[in-house]
Amino acid sequence: MYITYSIFRSKNGEHIDTRKISLPIGDFRQLLNLDGIIVSVLKRDIESLPIIKKFGTAYVGETRCIEFEIVDEDNTDAMNEEQFREYFKDISNVPLKWSKKENVENEKESTNKTSEHKTRKSNSKTTENEKNK
């Protein structure tokens, strides 16, 4: 997942920086606490900026998330785009860009077909052996 955000000064609202950072979604547990993880990652990234190291976190007055982007590397726990958007709207009203090109449903279908095909072959061999007995 890519997070694009801007930060502004506390004193006068002046724009400090706009950044795009990566937060790969690895497993289902991360999805359960995605909002907390996003806040934590943003906080760490902001604290790493040289100007914030110099003046401290009180220098930042506002942080605005501009966009979240889901990419192929993100594990959305077999949720397709529509399902993930439904889940995500409970977390944030920030625009969500879906760049994931993998189709999880097609992968499941092909896996099932393969295992069914193998099962049929093994069943037919067993049936032939039983006939020969």
C-alpha cells in the first residue's frame, strides 16, 4: 500500500512537505488494525524528517492523507476491489486507488480445477484396478 500525505506547520499552516510512503499489507492481522498501523507508520515517517528532528513534532500542526493505493504486493486477504473498498470506508474517507492487477478469484478457480482434475484421474485409476481384480 502506498500512502500519500501532506504535513503543515502548527504556527501558520504553511506546507512542510508532501510524501508518498510504502506500507506493505502482509496478512489478515494487519487488516484488522490497519488504521492504527497507518497512524504509527505516518508518525515514524514524520519524525524521521530532518526539519522535524531539528524543531520537534510540535512543529507539525496538521497531517492530511491525500490518497491510499493498493498494489499487487498487498495481501488483501482474498478480498476483491469492491469488498476491500467496503471494508476500507469504515477506516477512512480518503480516496482509495486500486492498482492491484492480480485476480484472486481466478487463481482459486484454477487451483480448484487442477485438484478436481487430479482427483478424477486417481479415481479413474482406482476404478480400473478394481475392474481388473
